[in-house]
Amino acid sequence: MKVLFTDYDMLDVSLERTLFREAGIQLIEAQCKTEDEVIAASEGCSALLVQYAPVGAKVFAARPGIGLASRIGAGYDTIDAKAAQAAGVWVANSPDYGVGEVSSHAFAMMLASIRNIVRWNTDVKAGTWHYTSAGKVPRLTDMTVGVLGLGRIGKRFAHIARNTFKRVIAHDPNLIEGDFPAYVERVSLEQLFEQADAISIHCLLNDDTRGLVGADLLRRMKPGSYLVNTARGGIIDLDGLTTVVGEGRLAGVGLDVLPTEPVPTGHPLLADPRVIFSPHSAFYSVASEVELRTKAARNIVQWMNTGRPGYPVTQGTRQPPK
């Protein structure tokens, strides 16, 4: 039994090596950037452990022996789930590993942006010591916070925010009315951007949400409002965001994820003091990283043993090797 680790940015993958060795599974390690590279590296493999490498119909057609692609993450947009299902390939993920980390990181970015923490820090280190140096600061209890996407993380963010902000509103077309917490007001997408003073994005990246937050939606936001994204970079049209930030509409932006990572050198948002970044790290704590990677690897071990992963996204028909 062989598994391809398509790519990874961890400094040490001994965790995966140990889990698979103990299960009697051979682990092949690669750093694939394209589907062709995945195909070349996966000869004889029955499953893929995927971080960022693209995996789609081309891979599934070229490698009929591959029955499972397990994503290291809650999102699985690097794997074409529709193509996998059509080919009978299981897709699995780690949906519940870092709810507390991502929601608290988003909340921290939002507070840092509203309270001007980063700009004050820069001013102090440059020799300026005055409470007005970073600009005006609104009162949180006068503000409405909006949540785009009310899944596990969005709900946790709303729960944290409800005692800090005046009002919590949210938009999620995939939830029925009864799935909205009592302290969250359901609004349309347009109302979310028109009414919120600060918005945190927590939806999945798919065909419906790719590029969803562009210039048109952002221009609906109140002057002096705030935006945070710890979900997927592709949800925001970065060109549209850059334009609207340049127009001066937004008072602050927090970005943990980008359509292309890392952010390109010389990008205008890097020089804007209203924009703060973190390096796709919202998920991270020592414990959450171990949980994430363990669950993704054990999806494969469980599928090899039983024909079904622990956290299936799509149900496949391809079977593990006997």
C-alpha cells in the first residue's frame, strides 16, 4: 500500500511518516505544483495526502488506482470534488480541527485593525507617542459586526463577538433559519455589506464564492468600515479590494489568506498602513497543527482498512488495495 504526500510546507513530516509506517503503508513524499507532477509522482499509489497541489479529473483519469484524496485542511478547493465524485474517488478533509484558532485569529485581526494596534506600535517605535497618531478609533459597542458564512468557525466567531459588538448579523444561504443562533440576525448578502461596520469572512471557496467579494460589494460598505478574511483568499477579488482600499472607503483590512500566496512583492496593499497581514496562520497552534495533520492522515489509514475515510466530503466507489 502506497500513499503520495503531494506537497507540504511543514518543516518536519515525521508525524505522517510514523502514522503510515505503523499502519504498514509506504509514504512517498513530493512537492508537486501541477497535476502532471502529481501524476508522475503517484505511480503505484492508492491515495493522496494533499496540502496545496491541484488534484482533478486529469489525475483521476491517469491514475485509476487512486481511490482517495485527503486534504490537510477544512477547505478542499485544491481538490476538484465534482471530478472526484464522477470518477468514483473519495475526498476527505479535516473539518473540525481548528475552529477555536481560526475564529479567535479573525477576532484578533478585527480588534487589532479597529483599535489601530499595529499602527500605534509602528508609531511608538518610530518615536511618536500620542494616542491620536494612528487616527480615529470607533467604540466597539456602537458597531455592527457581520459574518459571511456561518459554519463551525463563523458560528464560533459570532459567539465571541456577541459580547463585544452592539449587533451581530450574518449571511449564509446554505443554512435553514433554525440553524442561526438566537443572537445572530439573518440578512441578505447585500444587507450584510450595507449594514455591518466590520465583516469577517468564513465561507468555503467554491464556484459560488470565488471572487464573490469584489468592488461592487465592497462599495456597499459604510465609509470607514473594516474587513477581515481568514477563510480562503480566492473569495475576495484582490484587484477589486485594492481599488476600493485606494478609494479610501475602508478604514482597515486584515488578510490571513490571499489568492496567490505569499503576497506578491511590491503589491500596493503591502505599503498601506490600513492593511495588516498574517501568513495563512489563522489555523495554527501547536495542538491544532497536530490534530489537523493526524486527522488528514488517518482518513487514509481508515479508508485502507475499512473502505471509508473518517471525514468524507464525497463518497467514492474505488476500493483500497486488498
